[in-house]
Amino acid sequence: MRLWRENYERSPYFQDVLKILGNIGLGSTETISDLNIELIYRICDYLNISTPMMLSNELALEGSKTARLIDLLKKLNASTYLSGPSADVYLDKDEFKRAGISLEYKSYDYEPYPQQWGGFDGAVTVLDLIANLGPVAQNYIRSHTADIQVV
């Protein structure tokens, strides 16, 4: 938290980020996964994102690697899976084809916004976006370019 404060305390919406972070991780979470889940819920709440979410361990998944992912997608009746492009090295595209599920890679082409340190860097945490833009940050989280269809 000290490092965050040192780098962002002059940001216009620094206090909003402090409210999001609150006492996160101080006794309220047991694992890094629990910490991430809590942070995701808090950020979604701030940005008014109401997408339904659930934990994969609620689905009694079978298999491993891509087969496990396909099992998850089938149990959710999904027709498309959106992944980060770095997953290309380990996802089995043929399994997606056989399952009849489209595979797309996320395009990271965001609208530049004013940041504290010079030119725009889009490869930073969403907390940077919130610290600099506050509630209007929700207008900057969609990519300008379409996601890349793989399968």
C-alpha cells in the first residue's frame, strides 16, 4: 500500500482507489485467490459492471487443461470463449473446434487517458484508470478494435 500511495497520491481519484482497496487482505481473505475475487467484485461494483459471476469450483468440472475449460464452457452453455492472446501457446484449438465453441483473443486497444507519468501506457492495472479518471473509467474499458477470432 505504501508504494501505491507514493505513486498515486497526486492522482485526481486516489481516494476512490483507497476506498476500493480498503482493508482488503487484512484478515478477510485466506488465499491470493480469495483476495483476487474480493478485488474483482469491488472493482466491478465501482465501475457498475453487473455481469453475473460464479466460481468454477461450483461446477464439478472434469478433465484438465483445455478439456477442463471446454467442460466449463459446455456447462454454462457458452458458444464463445474470450481469452488473452498469450493463451495461444497452451490452448488446444482443435478441442474448441470439436466442441463447436468459438475461440477469440482479446484485443487490447484502449482509448488513451491522462496518466501521472508522461505518455499513455495501456498495459497497467485498472486501478490506474480509476485513480486517473474516477467514475468515467467505465467509458474506457472497451477496446477500439474487435477481438481476434481464432476458431
